[in-house]
Amino acid sequence: QLRLVESGGGVVPPGGSLRLTCTAPGHKFGINKVSWYRQAPGKECEFVASIMYSNGTPEYKASIEHRTTISRDPGQTTVWLVMNVMEPADTGTYYCILGTFWGQGTQVTVSA
């Protein structure tokens, strides 16, 4: 069964950068859309970014687009999410999603 694995979370100082990674061990992403969502404590889950694996077309949450980059590897095994100039509001659990499959999430904390 497909399993998504996120990594790269941690504690980042305000203004810092982070790269999150999503893989699907033993599987390829194919031509599907891979998305990142996040959930801050006490808040609803929200869209962060997505990428169409077939052609690399990205979409971003409008308010963070200027400091966010989503990309994928041609081998169809990895998706990355890079966030720069991070703010405390970026704190939360970040999830990788493919169709109806969700990863377990990786915790990101932006704090001095």
C-alpha cells in the first residue's frame, strides 16, 4: 500500500529557511498532483502548495507564494517544499498528500 513519508521538519528561527521532503517508498508519484498542507495548533488544515508531477506546474497559497518553492525530481520519487523568510505563523504540522493518501506529517516550529 502506498505510504507517504515527510521529513525535514524542526525548529527554525524567524527569517530562516527550511526544506521539507516527501517520498513514497517503493512507489512513484506518476502523473498525479502532490500537495502540501499544514495545520497550526488550534487551527484548521490549510493548503500550502501543490505540484503536478506530469509537467511540474506549481500552485501556492497566495500569501506565501513569494517565499515558497515546490519542486519534484524527474525520477518521480521525491517532492520538496522550500520555505524562506519563515515566520512564527508558519509553525505547524506539514503533511504531504497524494490523492487520498496522507503522510504522518512533520513538525515545523518557527521560534527564536
